[in-house]
Amino acid sequence: MASHSIELAESDQRMPSGLRSLGGKLAGLGVLLTAAGVGLAYATGGFKFFQFSYLTAYAFALTVTMGGLVFLLIQHVFRASWSVAVRRIAESMVRLMPIVALLFLPVLLPVLFARESMYHVFEWMDPAFVQADAEFMPSKQVVYEHYLNPNFFVVRIVGYFVIWMLLARFFTRNSSRQDESGDLKLTRRMEIFAAPSIPIFALTLTFFGFDVIMSLDPHWFSTIFGVYLFAGGLMSFMSLLALLCMTYQRNGALKTVIRPDHYHDIGKLMFAFIVFWSYIAFSQYILIWYAHVPEEITFYFKRQNNGWEWLSVTLIFGHFVVPFLGILSKHVKRHKPALAFWAVWLLVMHLLDIFWLVMPNYEPYGSVPAPWAVLLMAPGLLVLLAGLGILSASSRSIVALRDPRLGDSLAYHNV
């Protein structure tokens, strides 16, 4: 059984040459910004500072990309029609998962080869630290022996990326195949597979967060840390999606496909995950603070002294209070310049959030390190991925031409 394709303008099917050229320029700019950030980090703080700065920038770019993957899963499992018009833009970012995996090599390779330089980042790699910590906290010895060790760490990280690449390949490949065959069974197949994929994604992202970010402080733990990363990642991806939709349209693509109603729904999801991130952040804080367990409370001690308290306050207002009020109105969600402003705002706040998670471990109980290298590398990686995503989208139709819900998406009316 096959679906019928809908007649669209050429600019709504194939990427205009100007947009493809812009994708190449963005990718080149991303490389330059990232390289400049790497050089600045080495020049100002040496290899240790580079490690922490790059990990911050990478975690920012990864969580945004992973937000794109979970966005696809959610749209398929709920059989959403509104998002068909913008789904290919999300798929173009998710298709970059192999490149995202390669970008993690500067963090992974030193662990693989047990470089002493990685002791600066992951203390659990240092045998002296493990021995002293095991004497102080015997219960941690089992964790260091059987979980936090370099070999098992590498195996887990490789496993996470393999799973994410397989998920990305399955959904993007079947979506592309439907353009050729129009087979409705492909839609049903993606819907069925999306349901078990969501818990698989949730577990892998959670344990990636445990392994790469939480283990920077091996004494600290939070059972909702994975949800915290998911909330921030999906919020920031919706912000990026809004900016990419505007970029496509400004360069002559999808002008009759993406309408204010679609921006309205993108804005709704941005707003929803502002609130959800805030709820999870507050829940994590109040439970840890109230319990006052020494191994947990040190996480917040580091972030409430020596200048870090100002970043904490900035997150409260900049990540919640101000954007909550700013995006609340229906008119803001449907007004592209206003929505673009808040999309950039939320991406900046998400970067600040990741900086707040990672960089206090650079010098525990020290002052806030200079952020300039991160402010080059993080936008650099994101711009690189955005540019490559545009180039990736140019290899096929920029809209799912034979998706059975495309007609509903084109006629979609948001109330």
C-alpha cells in the first residue's frame, strides 16, 4: 500500500543552492571557532584547562543533538502530524551522530590509553586517589573496581554511541525510503519501533551523564541527573530547530510549508521544557539540600561560593523566570524575530548550565575560570553541526514528501 505525494514547489522539495552554500560556510566557521577556542584554552590554562573547556563545549553540543533524537522518537510514538513539515530538519541533525561520536575522541582517547593527563578530569583514573578514597569510603571500592575503571568506561561510551547511531540510522533511513516507495508500512514501522526506543534512549543518556559529567565528582550522585540533561537538551534543540526553520525560509526553502502555526508549536515545546527543566533542577536541589548527606551536598557547596553563586542565581532567573515570562504569550511564539531572540537566549542559558555542571570540577572550591575558550568552542561545535546538518539535508528532499500526514501538517491550524 502506497501513499500519494503532495505537489509542492521545487524550493519546498530541494534545497536551494544558496542555502547549501550557507551550510558550507557555517561548517567552516564552526571549525574556525572551535580551533580558536582550543588554541586559547591551551594558551591560557594548558592541557588541563583545555580538557575541561572542551568537555563543556562538547557536552553542550551533544545534549542539543540528543534533543533532536528524542524529538523524533516522541513525534513518531505519538503519531504527530504537525511536525511532519519540520521533521526533516531535525533528521538532518540526527544523521550527524557518527560525526558527534568522532568529536568525543579528544575525551575518550586519553582514557583508552590511560594517560595520566586524564587524572585532571576523571579523578577515578588516578590509582592514588582510588586507594585513598577507598580507605576513607570503603563502600566506594566496589564502584572503582567494577564500574569506574578505564576499560569498562570506554566499552560503555562506545556502546552508547553505537545505540544512538543505530537509532538515528533506522529513523532517518526509513523516512528517506518512504520518499521513494510511499509505503505506509514504513510509517507504522517507525511508530512501533519508537516506543521501545524511548526507554533505551533514556537509559543510555542517563548513564552517559553519570559516566562523563557526574563522575567528574565521584562522590556526588543524583538519580534524576539523566532527566535533568534530557530536559535541558530538548529545550535547547527546540530553540535550535526554530532558528534552523527561520534560516531555511530566509534562504528560500520551505516558505509555504512552515507556517506560524508550526512556530507556535515549537515555541510551546520550548516553553514546556523551560518549566520541566526548572522543576527537575529544583527537585534535585531541594532533596539533596534537605537530606544534607555529605557526599551529595558538596556539589552545591562548590557552586555557592567563590563567585559561582552568581552563576547559580543567573540560572534561576535566566533559565527560568525571565524566559518563562518572555515566551508565555501566544504572540511571541508566532512572531519570528521574538521567537529567534528567545531561542538564542535559551541556547546561551543551556551553555551556562553545562558550564555550571562541568567547570567547578576544574579547581574544586576555586573561583570561576575564564569562560572565553568555552565561548568559542561551544558555539563553534554547534555551528559546525548546524552547517553539516544543512549539507546533510541537501542530499534528499527537505520535506517528507510521501509521509501520510504531510497533508495534515500543511493544513495544520494551531489554536
